[in-house]
Amino acid sequence: MNKVAHSPCDNNAALFDAIARDIADSGYSIQAKALPQPLLDKLSDQVQAMPASDFKQAGIGRNSEHQLNQVIRSDDIVWINGATAAERAWLDWLESLKVFLNRRLFLGLSSTESHFAHYGPGDFYKKHSDAFKGQANRVLSMVVYLNRDWLANNGGELLLYREEEGQAAMKVTPSFGTIVVFLSEDFPHEVRPTQRDRFSIATWFRCNNSSAIQ
């Protein structure tokens, strides 16, 4: 069942509390129209104004195992490093959420990494996992959507799978301001082909010891 909070949430404490409760109860949280509007507008304006040359083809795997594979994914990305006021505001917001989740859920989160993602018409990302049991230190995955006026026939939905079931349990439309957070090890996921330009931010909350989540 798709658990979505439909009311805009301008209060970070209330939003963070809703995310924490969902993670504790279900392992995932879907919050519609949730990112504070001024921050959402700044991030959306920045990513849509960036030249295509700033984006690089996304790969799969990390470090020495990193490779490009357009059979698996065809999106382009730009890593967020705080180079602009919008990026710094985003990283500050992430830090506040990390601190809150550590206090509420005792996750031991130590850092975040984040990038803009652009899916052009026809782009996709096939079913994959962000982390595997005991083999990575990504604890939580998060996506924020930066697409104004997204329509149902635009495609580009995120499908979340329950690991033990193997079938899609949730389908999320990439609407403006929607936030999706889930346990990285527990929810394989995919991005369905999009019919128009689709922008988002992908984020991972990491810890130094992957055993923090049991």
C-alpha cells in the first residue's frame, strides 16, 4: 500500500518526525509536497539551468568496480558539493535530518552523499539495490523530485520492491517536492522509462559500520 502524506509540511520537525516514524514502522517513507518550498524552488531552478555539459553519464558499482552500463541505467548525474547557495542550503537540511534520525532511531549515520540526476526522454534505471547485506555502509536512501507539473502519462515512476517478495510494493510518481526515504539494504528499486525530462536528487546516508541496521 502506498503510504503518502498529502499535506504540505513546512515544519522540518514535523516532517522529520513523520519520516522517522515511517522508517521505524515500515522501513520506508513517502512524503508528498514535503521539501520546504524556498529550498525546493532554489534546487529546481539550479538543476534546470545547468548546462548539459555539467552532467556525466552515471555508472554502476563503486571505486575499482565502477563501470558505465547503459543496459542497466541511462541517466546523467552531477555530484552536489556545496558550490552554490542552493547546494549549501540542501546540505544543511540533510545534516539536520541526519542528526534528527540519529537521535530518534539510533542509526549511527555519519555522513551523506548526494547528486542531481537527469533522466531524458526514454531514460531508465533497471531494478537494483543501493546496498547489500553486510557489504556496504549505505543505510538510508532518499530521493527528492524537482519536476513541476508532472502528469501521470509522463512515466518515470519509482518502483520500490520488498526484498522478500520480489514484486513491486509501491509506485511513486516523481511529483514536485515529493520525498522518498527507505532502508538501502531492504528495498530494491527501479526507475521506469520517462517520457519527458525528469530531475531529482539522490542521497545516501552512510555509517562507518554497516551493521548499525539489524
